[in-house]
Amino acid sequence: MTASQRREQLLAVSRGLFAEKGFEGTSVEEIAARAEVSKPVVYEHFGGKEGIYAVVVDREVQALTAALSGALDEGGHPKVLLERTALALLTYIETSEDGFRILVRDSPVAQATGTFSSLIGDVATQVEHLLADQFKSRGLDPKVAPIYAQMLVGMVALTGQYWLDARSPKKSEVAAHLVNLAWNGLADMEKRPHLITTKR
């Protein structure tokens, strides 16, 4: 096995362990045992558990950021942007369950290398500009857009955390209900919400 292949193997093994047991519950000994290598091999590639965890978290942050930013960058009607963003997060959870579990766990190391909350804060900043434009066009005060962006993104993120374990209803239904509440508010909720974009 080449050094690059070994590094990827150690990352894959560690990712699974961190998702299953968390940072504190995972040891270098376990990583080495699952990868069928000696502890010095893990230290040689990453310097220790903190180093390998930082790389795992960084990769997940990059993957989720790309998915969410891609959904926002496509442009379109704000309701469609909301749908796409909700679906992007739920799709990431569906296809990268271990990665999402790692991101939402609290760890001192994660706080230094990037956390789910800091990632969500970055997304909220992107959404803030979209909301400010919508507020202006509707005669609303754009100065309150930042707080609405936090509320909107937080609602989607926390629903994603819930859906990680519940997995019911199906992804498109969860997204439709998120959009229903966010777009229509409690006063105008639709009885049978549905997405207006193509289902993914």
C-alpha cells in the first residue's frame, strides 16, 4: 500500500470511529487496530488523534459547504433557493451520515478546526444578502435580515439533525414542510405542502 493509500485508509477508518464513538471515545489504538497497522503508523501520518480528526472534520466541512453554497449559487426565486438548500442539507445527511454525525458532535478539537455551528453561520451570512434584497423589494426593513437568516438556517439545520435519526418522513416531504413553515409561516401553512422544484 502506498503512503497516500494508507493515509486514505486511516482517514476512512477514523471517520467511522469518530462517527460511532465521538472524538473522546476514539483512541489511536482503536484506529490502528481497525486499520491493521501499528500505532506509530498513525502518528507518522497525522501526528496523533487530533491531527487525523482535524483532517476528517475539514473534509466534511468542505463537502457540506460545497453542497449548500452550490444550492444558493444557482440563483432563482427565494422559495426555490430555500427548497434547494433544504434538499442539499438533507441529501448530504443521507449520503454522508457519518460525516454529519461528526460535524454535529461537540468537541474541543472541532471548535478549533471548524464546527457545524460556524458552518451554518457562514451559510446564514450568504442567506442574509438574499433576504435583505427580498425585504427591500417588499417594503420591509432590510436591517433585520441577519436575524431572519439565522432563524431560517437554524430551522433547516436543526431539522436536519432530527432527521438524521428519524429518517421519516422521506427527504422531499421534510424539505416541503420546512419550506411550508419558512415561506408561509404559521398563519398561512398549506395543508398538503409540496416542492415546486424537481425532486432529488
